Amino acid sequence: KGFVLNNSGGVKIEVEGERKNIKKFLSQIRTSFPPLAVIEKIDYRELFPAGYRSFHIRKSKKEKKKFLPISPDISICPDCLKELFDPKNRRYRYPFINCTNCGPRFTIIEDIPYDRSRTTMKVFPMCRQCESEYEDPLNRRFHAQPNACSSCGPQVSLWDSQPRKIMVADPIKKVAELLQEGYIVAIKGLGGFHLACDATSNKTV
């Protein structure tokens, strides 16, 4: 029983219970942390019992003069890759697929503590299904801040140099065609623009 929250210096956890259970809890933190978590140190001290009746996640707290290293962006994990190419999955071919174990971090963070409201994803409210995943402790997307799908997240679109939006059914397929035709395309990703062209074409290069 107790609580956990993110702050500008890391993660703060308060728990209370039998001494043996708390020791076991500390041991599990050291050995059973999430794949992307990095534990540099654990500071702990005893407090007077507060009478907690449950364990819950509290709202993040920003603290002055605290520094928290920001996680880098992580390439797609095997689970998300499997979902990406599964026609029966609701994220089938959704290019911005992610979960707690992969996806953007450093690129989308605007401030710490790391919460969706402090990332570029704040303008994309989660749909009911994504929110349900986000709030489920047993789900792979539990508290995955960039969590999104084709219904509520960023979309792929194609624009010309004017700029005017080009209406096509499949923007990615159209870009591939443009590259084959010798065009130079600026691809806007999560962290900026990438200039793409057909490197085998002397004229284009």
C-alpha cells in the first residue's frame, strides 16, 4: 500500500506494510524492472506509517534543481512489429506504433517529469481503447506516454512545396513513386526532416 510518482529527479515510491514484504519489494525493484528502465541508485529511509489503504499512481511532481536523464528513442520492439503487420490488429500498418518497451522518448519530450502533457503528443487525446490500455497495469502500454493509434494519433499526409495537401489514398506509396520518378522528398519525422532521393540517379543526386 502506498503510492508512486514521477518527479524531476526520478521516481518516488512510498510503501508501507510488513518489514519482510517491503524488503521483498525492494529486491524486486532491483531485479524485475521494465526493459527500458535504468536504475542508477536507490535511496530509501523509514517513515512513520501514513495509513494508506491502497497503492496508486499519483500525479507527477516537478521539483527545482533536479535533473533527470532523458531516455533515448527506442526502435520498434518485436511485439509492436508483429502487431504492425497483423491485418487483424487495430494498429495494422500504423507507422507511429509504440509501447512501453519502444518508441519515441527524447524526441517528443518538452519538459520533465515525463508525462504526455509535457510531450508533443499532448495535442492528441487518446481514444477510449488507447486510454484503456494506458490505464491497465497488465497491458504492455500501461502508462506509455506516446500511446496512440490510427483513430487518435498522428497521421501520415503528403504536401507539395506550396505547401498544399495532396489527397492520395496511400501517402507512403505515393512518395515511393515520386522517388522513383526522380523527385527529392522532405520526410518530416518525429525529430525533424530527412531529405530522400533515388541515390542511383545521377541527375537527382
